[in-house]
Amino acid sequence: MNKRNLAFDRTNFILLGIGFAIVIIGFILMSGPGSTEQTFNPDIFSWRRIKLAPVVCFVGFISMIYAIIRKPKDSDGTDETKDAKEDNDVTEQ
């Protein structure tokens, strides 16, 4: 398969993986013990669960969107011009 036909390059996949890991970390920060009908656990309203975890998830989703939208650099065009320049140098000599 030709690399020019792929929509993502290696950097896109790495950024996508990092964003996915950040989202998972945010969901882990949201987890914890809950309240039951017999007892109320005030930890469900902790700063970590209410403010920090949603912001971490949001940052992860934004980084995943960036990874999807990011356009891979076209290295084929530079290689072709470099090859063409080398061919011209050889024919001139």
C-alpha cells in the first residue's frame, strides 16, 4: 500500500493515542465510591471528581480532534523535486 493513500501518518496516530490516554485518565479521576440509600458519601462532590476530571477529559477530546484534523506533511513532493534536481545535475555533466 502506498503511503500517499493514507489519511494519517505516524504522528497523527501517536497524537490520537495520547489523547485517548488523557481521556481514560480523566475517567479514572471521576471514578470512586458512591453513595447508597443508607449512607451519604460527600466524596462524590469532591474537587477532583467535579472540576479536575471533566477538564482533563475535555483536554483529551480536544487533542484527539486536533490529531484527526492535522494534515500530514507531504514528504513525497520534496523527494520528487530532489530526485529531479539530481537527475538534472547528472545530465548536465
